[in-house]
Amino acid sequence: MNTYRFVKVIMKFLTLLHTQLYKKLGGKFLGTMFGNPICMIVTKGSKSGKIREIPLLTIPYQEHYLLIASSGGSPVHPAWYFNLVNEPRIKMTIKSKTFEAHAKELSDQEKERMWPIIIEACPFYEDYRKQTDRKIPVFLCSKV
């Protein structure tokens, strides 16, 4: 098994574990990372049509939330990226508050304007950006 595949398998397991703990404990445990909230998004799989729940680090921005599709700087977009592109209406849960949201993928210009805010909140995103050749997508999620 190559390293990328091994990491992918481990991440899938950790995501499942994180999702279960987040739901059972209402985000009180593993509900923040680096001072920013972890949100649980519910979206529909772009290929399977199945409902997917994914814990993601989010960066609050004004009355919105930013989601960064970094996949840890891997060479491919995370699966949830394609789900949001296909169906931008999602459900977000932060701690015990759940709401409907619209996820808008930012243009390259918009993303460049937001990037200083992103790396101020989470400096490791700059490292991820440098270690991949792909453009890391950013979504601005707004309550609907």
C-alpha cells in the first residue's frame, strides 16, 4: 500500500470516529481546532447521491464561515469539494446549532483577498498551498 493510500484509509477512519464523537457530545469534545470551530456539514454525494456527514475546520468570517478544501495539501480535491460544487445547499452544525447554508466557491480573486484572513486563523494552510500544485478551493458559507 503506498503512503497516499495509507493516509487516505487512516483519514477515513479518523473522520468516522470524529463524526461519531462530535454528534454524541454535541461538539463539546473535538469541537475546535486552533481556536476555530469544527463544523459538521451534511451534503449529498455527487456520485452516489448518499447523504454524507463530514467534520471540517471552519473559519468564521463576519456572519459567514469559510471552508478550505485543502485535503492536507494532497494532490487531489477532497470528495466533499465535489459534493458542494454539485449541490451548494448544505446543512451545517457548529456545536449544538444547526442551520441551512449556501456554499459559494470563491473565485481566484476573491480567494486571494481572503487568504490573509485564512492564514492568520490557520497558518498551516499556507504550507498546504505550497506543497500542492493544485489551486486550493475556498467556500464562503452563508446561512439561508
